[in-house]
Amino acid sequence: MNQNFEHLVIGGLQRSGTSLLRAILGSHSEISIYQWDLVLLTKFSKIYSDKVLNTNTRKELISDVINHSKQKAADTNLHENDFKHLINLESSSPDFFFEFYSNFLSLYLKKTKGSYVGLKTPENEFFAPIIYKNFPKTKFIQVIRNPLDIAVSLKRIKSDLWGGSVNYFSHIQKWKKSVERSKINSILYPNQYLTIKYEELISNPSEIVIKICKFLNVDFQEEMLNMKDHPGWKGSNSSFQNENKEYVFKTESINRYQDLLPEHIQSYYFYFLYENLKNFGYVSKQVKIPYIKVIHYNATCTINNIKERLMDIILRSKLYQPLKLIRRKYIRN
């Protein structure tokens, strides 16, 4: 495995502006960010990393990634034949997954443009330790946004597209973990880990993008602010805006929660995230909430932690492949 492999990773919670940042950086003539949110780190690393993979499991890894919906939907597709040289290796090691990972991104770069490749997927920040262990020269950018505005955006997108609702306590827990991971990663990987705020990017795009370019050691290009050269970008940072190809930054998305998020929901965020909100310069109020809601929140966090651990166990166990086949046969079809 090539530990000198250099690439960019973008992380941050869903609806935080990570896709906006991908479009900005992907419009640079020398930077190629993978088009969609391919779950190389957030899913496939759990299944396949730190394992010695035989020929069959190497094929399964490659097939899983190549046939993932995000890979198939990309303008530039990779194919299983592109990785024959990996399948036919005479020997393997626990590093094989990251051998494939670097090959995948390097090949995507070769088929697109530029000299610098990147991957953006929500929650990549939780996988910073494993990515730096394998690729110490990685540059990482995490986007943080006011969680109350994220909640508004999640509520709209889940209601309109997925027919679901937001579990606010789960979201509060995830946001808290994400910003705490930002602090830890910035300490562990100085000069290689950059945290930016969505609100600052929207309000002062030139200033923040120039700062990012300096962090990446690339020249700033005005085309980055037009965001026209990244495939799949719809043209606006706001999910409340119809696709219009205006390619503009809309500050209306800042503090939208004040009008659209019910006050009792706001109070939950202010109560459980008081210190975190204050540390990032967001409005932070000392409020009281019913004690039963505190119990509800703690129970939700405990259940979520158990679910995550069980899922990790399943993904890394021999149960994964049979369950995957069952899901494909009886659920997708």
C-alpha cells in the first residue's frame, strides 16, 4: 500500500453544506472530487478493512463498490475489469481494502481531470483515524453548520423525498459527536485537518475558499465560486430553492430555524448542546425542559449506541454476505 498517496477527504453531517464544498472544490481545474457520496469509508471500510481477503472476498469488495448506486449514477464509472490487477495479487494483507481505496480514487482521477483527488461523504470525520493511519498525507476538511438549521433542512428533505420524520434527539447526539470529533481530529492532525463553518462559507465565500486553497496548497481560481464545473451540482446551497442553475450562495439558509423550527424543539437543542453551540459562536440559550425529555434523550442515545455496535458487528461478521443476498432478493426486487 502506498502511504504517500495524497488526497482530500470532506466530512460533516448530512445537510451541513458538504455537497456545496464538493462543488466548489470540484470546480478547480486541478481538483477532482468524486461526484457523489460513495460510502467507501462509512460503510465499506467497516466490512473489509483490517482483514486478509482471499480472491473471492476481494471480488466481493470490488463488486460491492462498483455496483453501489452512487457509483453507477456517476458520470464517470469505474468497472470491475479496472481492478483485475488487485484481484490477481498472489498475496494479500490486512491493508488490502486501502490498497483498493487508493487505486479506486487514483483511477477516478485519471479518468476525470487534474492532479488532486478527493472523496466527500457525510460522517467521514468519524473515520479520520483509520484514514490517517493508512494515508498520513491526507488533507481533511470538515464542515459544521448550526444544528437547528440542519434540523429544518432534514425535516423538509425527509418529508418531501423520503416520507419520514426527524428523530431530533438522535440528531442532537450525532451533531454533538461530530463537533467533538472535529476538535479531537484538529489536535491529532495539526495542519492537515481544517474545520470550516457553513455560515462563514455562505457569507464570505471568497475569503473562506481562499483559506481552503492555502490549506490545500493550490491556487485560488474564480471559477470555484461559480461551481459550474463539478458534475451533478444543482446550482444552489439551499434545499428550499428549486433547481435553477443560478450558481449562487444564498444566506437565507442561515438562522432559518427561528421561523420554521417549533420552539419546544429549539429548546431541546439549546439544552443539550449549550456548550457546543457557544463554542462555535451559535446562539446558545440556557433553557429548562421537562425532566422526562432528559430521560428520553438519554434512552435514545443508549439505544443508538447499541444499534451502531450491533451493525458494526454484523458488517464485520460472516453474516454480512448472506444478509446482503437476502436483502437484494426480497427487499429490493
